[in-house]
Amino acid sequence: MELDFNKNADAAKRFIVTESNGTDNYFEEIKVLVDIITGVNYLYARGSGAGAGLSVMVDANGKPIVTPVNH
């Protein structure tokens, strides 16, 4: 997947959501966020309580997953 980014229209947005899922009773929300400057993918998870987490997504070799972004 390659993302097109219009600097003029989206200059205020640093991240875009490429996937969003509601889940089971423990996690209310799971999203994949892409940094539109670097292309690095992050996993965001929010629990049913007060907890949430954000982590860099990595491939099988431990390298960050990067989505190509056109500027």
C-alpha cells in the first residue's frame, strides 16, 4: 500500500488511521496509525478501563514496518 499525502490539505495531521477495529471485552479499540512524514506504522490499543498503549509495529526481523508515503 502507498499513501498519497497532500501537504496543503493535511498539514495539521501527523498520523492517519489505516485500520480500526472494535475487539473483544478487553480491548475496546485497536488502530493502526501511519506517520505521514516517516511512514512508520504504530499499533494503538485502548482497553475497556483507563489503559491504552502505543507501539511501533515491526516485521519478522525486528525492523519497523514502513508504508511508502508520497509527499
